[in-house]
Amino acid sequence: MFSTARRPAGALHRCGKDFYFLIVCTWRNSNELWQTVFYKEWDAMDGFARQPREGAHNAMLCVWELAPLWHEQQAWMSDSIGGPA
């Protein structure tokens, strides 16, 4: 599925007692971050399933959007919990 992708990275996010999201991201072309999201109910499923959405691996953002995104995230952290992460 990721044969043309370079430098994949992932994150496992736990939601509640036994529900998980596995988020896999890759850089493509010269400046695009692409994402695929999988989910799993830990005891109820044998493995992770792809989150239903169009396409297997979807464009998420361009590298030029990272600075404004980081700025907005820091502002949200400051306003909502009183300081940066």
C-alpha cells in the first residue's frame, strides 16, 4: 500500500478502555503529508481495519501549512489549558 511513500510514521491513539486508532502518515512528492487511519476494538476484532473514507491513503496537508498549524495549536493550548504542551 505504501510502496511509493517515503519515511512512514505512525501513532497509536487509545480512546477509552479498548478502542484504538492507528494513524499512519507518509511524506509524498516534495511537500505533502498523506494519512491513512485504521481502527480496532481490542477484544472484538482480530486486527486493525481501515477507517471508511475515499481512497486508501489521503493527502492531509502541505509542508507550507505546518507553521500556521503549529501556531494555531499553540494558541489553542494556551487558551484552553493555560500553557503549551
